[in-house]
Amino acid sequence: MTRRSTLGAEPGERGGIVGRVVRELEAILGPSAVRADPLSLRLYARDASMIQGTCSVVALPSNAVEVAACVTVARRHGLPVVPRGAGSGLAGGATPLGDAVVVATTRMRTIESVSVEDGVAWVEAGVLNLDLKEWLAPLGLTFAPDPASEACSTIGGNVATNAGGPRCLLRGVTRNHVRAVDIVLADGQIVRLGAEAADPDGYDLRALVVGSEGTLGIVTSACVALTPVATGVRVILAGFPSIEGAATGVSEIVATGVSASAIELMDRPVVQVIEAFAQAGYPLDAEAVVLIELDGPPGAVAEQSAIVEQVMTGHGAIGITVAEDADRRARLWKGRKSAQGAITRIAPDFYQYDCAVPRTRLVDAVIATRRIAAANGLTVVNVFHAGDGNLHPFIMFDRRQPGTLDRVLATAEGIAEACVRLGGVLSGEHGIGLEKRDLMRLMFSAEELELHRAVRMAFDPDGLSNPGKVLPELAAVAAPSERSTVDHAGSRS
Amino acid sequence: MSLVQPASTAELATLIRGAARDRTRVLVVGGGTHGACPATEDGRRISLAGRLRSVVTYDPAELVVTVDAGLAVEELDATLAEHGQEWCADIVRGSTVGGSIAAGASSLRRRSIGPLRDSVLGLELVDGRGRLIRVGGRTVKNSTGLDLVRLMVGSRGTLGVITRAHLRVRPRPRSRAVVRAGGASLAAAIIAARQASVVAAAIADSSTVQLLLEGWPDDVAADAAMLVEHLGGELDARPGSFPQVRSWARWPAVAMLTVRPSAVETLLGRAGTRWATQLFGGHVWIGGDTVSELVPSCATATERGGHATLISEPGWPTWPAASAGNDTRIGERVKAAFDPDGAFPRLARWSPA
């Protein structure tokens, strides 16, 4: 891989350049915050995606000024910079390429300020999503995005990928909850975009940063909006005789005017393995299980609950369970939340994919994923955020079988194509990263991609902020070398 | 000045390419209600309101509607109302969907239905080179590339002409009521409103507090009773438009400010009697006889991490005055990415010249 690395340098010079970068970073950050040993370089050369990358040095700055210094040093030597939070991203946005300098924000873990009156908090990029939630809980407040990785993912990573989660159905994804960011641009400047007050006037540059996967700069702090902790919560779970019945039931519930905080759907193979793993009380004779969470004032919960039960019954629901107390709700959620861990019991490896379709096309999308997987000799199981049309097919495989990875990737790309054909998009909440970079052409014309690129260059004219991610290269050539370095999957907890 | 009404996106693109080539400007206006485009600008004024105004697709079960940008918000609302749904923009007579998005005009009911930018899923636009560009998509969830949709919201016709929009719509509230209280203090109103669970909008001025309740019938009734008990005043169980009193509409010049809620008091302290504020969210209106006398309030707002917009006499432009956290250097480059030849005006800022 040679993309934009060590600009203008001959291969022989690279070692020298990297050595100088390491020494300069050590002088600024101290030796304990700079890593260039082989083990560290291997550890930081990948995230939770299936792609193996490479890097030349890892920096662990403690604050925004140090981040700016790292960026300045890398820039002086023409090395690209790859920001990294917990590395839990699934699309390869934090997978470094070439001689990249990885700048990890994991030491930046300060919750800088919380204002209950203003409903905002300033938090450093390395603060864990769940740590922030636990800090806020005694105040009766929360940070709404709840990605499955909330226990380990950072706020900076949530901002980079525009992270979602099951409860984003009602309360919105990360972009709906970020008021402002402090960002280190590729020229080393620290800039504040957005403000604590809502509804900015003029160009919403803050909104561009959320979901930009580090391609505009490194977010060092974010001002996030705080949401009151939900009250009056009720969870309703039901089994359905067919996945079509479950999905059309979900569509009808949404169309009837129910504003649920989460609507999750799991298909039969997942339910079987979840139940064996978590004993959550899911009906084993159902082809699909739907979990719906409602919250709010008593009238809203009672009326919507009645609609949900009525629609579910109309679609042949079996065994409707309603849980109001916290323990019973937690038990029903435990099944959904252990899906990923449970799937490891039925497949040596799995590849978790992410696409979104208009919610009335969910059934078509599920049928398509099964057909495409079968055509490639693979099995796919489905656990997804049905209420907002966000699919998460798990493609199961055994990497020891020769040629399997090619079939896995062909399945994934087939699913992406099918979703786009159904009016959907490449990613609902994981981002594009490297994983789907070369699929961007399925959604965007050359002119549209050129505009994306031009906007990216408004922030980073020299392309040193996480280059090679999100946007396909101008030369319209997929990078087969990256595709073939896929060597691992399914080890996420 | 003549108003050109292109009959198609292709015709619009030709107009824009011509302007880019001749170094003239295309000034797009919707209904002209949000003053998104400065009236002082020279150039060819175009409107989509006459001929590009269809509901393109609407599947109520999807809660998503695709419309041409020239569609009047009022007409869209009538279509959605047939299916018990609504979009989140306030209806201003004559305003268009494209204009509301270009002005970033969030509803007074923002607290319950969210800011306008959260409801725009995707857009089609013609950029400064006359290219048809699609941004975003039609799904509720989308994390695919840079969020150019939100960039367009509030960009006031300076980056491109919005031709079509994919909008997230929502169920209309089942029940509404308004509580209007004359004698309540601002502090008492805030405390009472915080205890209510279905307050969609709450506006106070120097003489009245008006609270709009929206939700399921039992919750609206319970909150209404609680608010009447705490604040006195009267209950209107069949309210028409909200608010019934728009004090700011009577002032010759208005500064529309958004600040942190904790900064509201400071702004009101200097405002005399011409003020109004939302009890939630830090939105403030301050009135004056001229725009110039409102500049200090705008400065206070932006110094405190807020945003300010100035509105002068009816028929005059609205200017974004200033906004904290807006990097003009990057903003200019973003503008150049969309419009390298300056076919559209620059993002106007009020200046006291």
C-alpha cells in the first residue's frame, strides 16, 4: 500500500523518517506515550473490522494541545494521521494504512463540564460512552446513543462513525446529540465548530464532522446534549409465525403512530441460539421475535401499548409478553443484547454487516440477504433495528475452509447492492471506513463523489487526515491488496 | 425585478450554468417568507414555487415523503393531514419546503418535534456548476459519507438550489390544548413547565405565558390541569394556531437569539419590555425600533456560545447576524466546493456599515 504515505520519500528514506517522527513525538509527549515496538504496531494496525492494516508509530496524547502537536509532527514529515478511539469500529475507519501515525485518544478521558440547566456536557474524545452514562445517571440524565459497543466505545469514536443503537429509533443517533466539537485540523490548528446553544446559523460545519470518520481532522472534545432518563418504560415481546408477518407488523405499528423507543427483530436461528445462551424466555417455536420498548407519560404508554398488542395479534403473534418492572425488562433485553456473543456458538466466524432500507422494504431486504448468502453457499442470520429499517445481517462462515472469505465478501457486497436497489443506503450506523469505500459508487455518481471530496479538502487540503477512508480513490481502482488482507473475523465480544 | 420560474431541474441547471459562465448571480427565493436571500443582492431571481411543486412519493406507512422544493408547506401539511401525519416545519403562509430548509427554520414546537434539520433525510440540489447532486437518502438512519444534508439546511441558497427533499414525517398529536396565564412570573412558569411531560412549546413575554400541550389525551388533560392549578390562567381545549399572541411580530426590528438556557436571564435583563422567550431551549426574541440598536444583544448572545439572527421591517431581509463556532475560513472553502464560480450569493452577514 502506497497511498499518500511518506510523500515524495524513496523507500530507503522511510525508516529514517519514522525514526525522526518517533523521536520528535517522544520529546513532546514523553516516551511512555509513544509506541513503535512490533507488538504495539500490530495491535494498533486493526480495529474491529475484518481488515488488517499497517502503521509506523502510535501516539497516545493526553490533551488537545498534544494531539495538535502529533498532527504537526506527522505533517512535517508527510505522514498521514489516523485517529483512533477504542478501535471498536466495524467498518475499518480506524484501520491505518501505509506508514500512518495512529493518534489514539484513549488517555483523554476527562468529563470536562456538565451543566444540568443547559442540558449539555463537554467531554474529551476518549471518554467511554458507558462511563459518561454512569456519570450522568445520578443527575437523571443520559447521553442517548447506545451502540452495542457502549461499554468500550469512546465518545470520539461515536462522533466519528455517527454511532446509533437500538434506542436511537426515538431519540436519534449521535448527530442528533452533538452540539459542538473541538477538532484538530490537518494543519495542527484547534478549531471549535458549533456551539452549546442549539440550532446554529450559517453553514453547519459541526454536522459535517459527525460521521466523517476522522477524514476532516481529530475530534478532541465534544459538547453533547443530555437527555432525561426515560421513565414509565414498558417492554413488549412477541413471537411471529413468519418473518414477513413480524416485519409487516412492525411497519404497521410505526405507521399507526406509535413512537416506540426501540423496535428490534430477531429471526428464528438467532432466537434459538439466544435462548440457549441467555434463557430470556423467548418463544422457541417462532420464526421471528419482535421486542418493542415504549416509554413516556402513563397515557402515551398505555395507549401505544394497546395498539402494539392489537397489531401484533392481527399479524398472528404468539405469546405476547409485557414487562414493566426493571428486572423483567432487563431479562427480555438480555436476549437481544447477547445475540452477538450467542452467535459465536453456532459459527466459528461471523461477519456483522450494516445497511439500512426504507422500513416498508424490510421483508424484501431480509429475503434478499438469505438468497444472496445461499447463492454463495453461506448462511445469514438476522438481528436488527427493525423500527428504523437498519439491517444487521450476520454472515456465518468458517475461515479454515479455503476460499470462504471471498464468498463472505461477495455476500456482503451483494447485500449492499440489494439494499441500495431497494432505496436504501450502505450504512445505517457503522460508517463506511474501508469496508464499504469502494461501494460508494453504488449510491453516488462521479460528480457527487467529487463534491464529497471537495468538501473534505475544505478541511484537509493535503489529504493527510485518515486518507483512503470513506471516499473511493479518484483513479476508480479498487485496492485488491486491501481486500486480500482480510484474515480475521468474529472475535468481537 | 422579474422572477424566473424554471419548469424543470434541467432548465434550472441551464440557468445556473449560464450565471456561472457570465459571472452573474442566481438568487433563489422560495415563498420569500424567511428572507433567506438578501434583497439587496443583484442577480436573476428564481423561484421554484410556481412550477416545481409536486408531492413526488408519499407512502404514509413509511413516514417519509418526497416533494419538490417549490411545494408550499401549507399544501404539504394538507396532504399529510389526510393520513394523520405532519412535517416538523411551522406553516407560514406562502412558505415553501425548499425555502424552509434553506432558512433552517425550526418550529416553535422544536422541543417536542425536534429541529428542522433532524427531519431532512435527503435532498436533491443543483450546485454552482449546474450539476444535479443527491445528498443523504430516503432512510431514517444513514451513516454513509459526509452529512451534506445538514450542511444545506440553513445555507440560504448560497451552496445550491434545493430542488427536491426526502422528509421524515410524524404522527400528528392525538390531543392538543393551550394554557394561557397572565400573571405568572417567568421563574414560576419554568418550574411548572418542567413538571409537565407533554409541553410542545412554551412562550413567555412580559405579559403572558402561553403553553402548548400535545400528546395522548390523558397526558394532555393531566398536564393542563396541573399547569392551570400552578399558574392560574385559562385552558383552551380546542386551540387553533399557536401562539395566539406573537408579540415579536409587532416590533419594527427583532433579534432572534438562541443561547444556552442559563444565559437567557442576562439577555432579558437588558431588553426592557420588548422580549419573548421559549421556556425551554434558550430561544429569545428581543425587539427594537431599528436593527442597529439590537446589535449589542446579538454580540452578547454569540459571546456566550449562541446564535443571532436579525429581522427588520416586513418585506426586508432577514440576516444571520452571527453565530458562535463558525469557522469562516473553512466555510468559504466549502462554499467554493459547491460554487466555485460564484453563481450564488455569499452567505450574507449583517454589518453595521
